[in-house]
Amino acid sequence: MRRIAFFLVLVLSLAGGIAGAQFPDLKELLKAPAAPRAGMSNERAAAGLKEALQVGTANAVKVTGMTDGYFMNEAIRIGMPDKLRSVEKGLRMVGYGPQVDEFVLSMNRAAERAAPAAKDIFVGAIREMTFDDARRILGGGDTAATEYFRAKTSDRLKTAFRPVVEKSMKQSGVVQRYDDLIGRAGSL
């Protein structure tokens, strides 16, 4: 049961990390006003937004899907799960700091391996974007694109990421390290 809850937390972290990593400076990137320029149709403005989002998606997946894509990015780095934060200090005090660090690194490596699975989901959300969606993103706040993608992709990301994350976690030893840390924390 602990593993299932842990996997769910990790999948949610991954999905949120990818969504948040892709579009933090969207308005800066686009440098487009909320209303189309004179001579530019609404459809053309929406098409431009979609193209910019596709490029941003491809770039974000490329960056997050490489070694240290999650681990060295403080904005999306996966840290110690809440359930283990309370025992982290104790584990470090009794000499298990390297194991704690290995565990955190292994979670981020699993996320990096899983990140490419998100690209098609985000591209699908971009293709489904309506003119009204594009207008809300362009006229919305700094997080409008992230909010759009969170609403349109969260469920699909969870479904798609679960098997990828489980496989990546197995390959990177996350489950074994998690069990080891829980066992050590229990013995304290």
C-alpha cells in the first residue's frame, strides 16, 4: 500500500513538473499582445500560439528528459517525499545521508527517463486547443498556459506515466532505496 501511494505521489510530481517546466515564461517567449496586431487574423494569432507551444513542449521534454533535467532544475526537482521528510534529519544524523541523497537522485532519474512520454500528450492538448482557449492563454495571467495544460493533460499524464515511472523506478532502484529508507527509519 505504501508503494502504491508513493508511486501516485511521484506520478503527480512528474506531471506537475513537466507542465510547470514548459511554460513559465510563455508571454515573454511570445512577446505578443493579448489582441492580434492590425492585419493579423484571430486564427493566425491562435496558430502562432499553438506553434510556440509546440516548440516549447518539444524543448521542455528534451531538457527534462536528459540527465539532470529534473535533478539540477530547482523549479521541478523532486525532493524527499513528505512522509520521509520527518525522518530525513534522523537518517542523516545517524550516517545515512548518502543513502538519502541516492534515493532523491534515483527519483529524479526515474522522472528524467519518463519525461519523453509526455510529449505526445501535450501536443494532443495543443491540437485540441480552441480559439477561445488560445485567447484565454494570451489574455490570461503568467500561469494561464500552465493552467490550461494542467486541466487538459493531468489525467492523461497520470495514466501514461504510471507504467513508465514504475519501470524507470525499478531500473533506477527507487523502490529498493525507498524500502531501505523506510526500514532504516523504522529501526530508529
